[in-house]
Amino acid sequence: MADARRRLLAALLLAAAAALPAFAAAAPPSAPAATAAASAASVEGSAPAVAKFEAPTARPTAADPALEARMLAIAGELRCLVCQNQTIADSHADLAVDLRQEVREMLQKGETPEQIRKYMTDRYGDFVLYRPPLKASTAALWLGPAVLLAVALLALVLVIRKRARLADDQFEPEPMLDDGIEAVDASSTRPGSPA
């Protein structure tokens, strides 16, 4: 419970720390001047000046939402070369930001998603694709997991068969207690052995 509270507090502190620079950057440039004018006016004894602050407005994510959606769809298929376990759409690495911008510019020039993927694979190799094509150089990526699973299952079957053929006396003896009685209950027996 206390650990969950600490995590929640840490998350809130991180969110507040992340929001402070954005709030400070979004403040209008005349804000310090307005505050200074208000304090000067109140000192002189004239009518109190009221400082007006405008709420920061959210910046649009893209000028063209359709273009941004197409860019994110393509970026979702490309691996971040820095993170390697994220797409460039999910990554915040500088290279991923640059690659997203490059994909956006290529889409604005009218290139198709296939042309963009070809450009990226020509530049970075098949590794940049989350779903690399099946060819001789990527065969290990596609067939490796199935081969490893088959080898593991075969080894398991061989070990189980070998152990099933062993007699009870070939297994390690049960540990004994100080008074010479076996530590395991006498009514329990090994599977496959006579009772």
C-alpha cells in the first residue's frame, strides 16, 4: 500500500515537473511587464492596474490531421534504431523525431508508403522494418523461433522418456531425519513405481 502511494506521488511530481516548463514557455511575453506595471501603479497610489493573463492555448499537433495520421501509420511500421523495441511513432529519441519529420516531408512531396519504406530500408536495412520480408538474409528471424521451440520440445520428450525407463533405485535417495525415518511420508510413492 505504501509502495503504491510512493509510486503515485512520484508520478504526480514527474507530471508537475514536466508541466512547469511548458506553462512558463506558454506565458505571453508581456506578462512580466504587466506585473511590473501593476506593482508600480499600486505603489504610486493611482488607480490599481489589473494584470490580465491569457490562458495558454494548445498548439495544434499538425497542420493537416490526415497527413499526420498517414505519417503515424507508416511510422508505426518502422523500428526506432536507438530504442529498438519501439516504433518511431512511439519513441521520443531524437533520431525517431527526425525520422518522423522525414516521413512527414516525404508524404507532403507525394511519395507513397511503399516508396517511403523502400527509402528507409535502402538507408537503414531490413532491420528498420518491424515486419521484415521473408528472404535469405532474414530467414533466421522468421524460422529461428520455430526451430528453437522444436528443439526444446524434442529435448523435453527425450528427458521424460529416459526418466520413465529408470528404476526407483537409480533416483537420488530420500533425505533421512536424525532418527532414521524418511522425511517423506511413507504413503507417498513415485509415479509409475509399484505401491
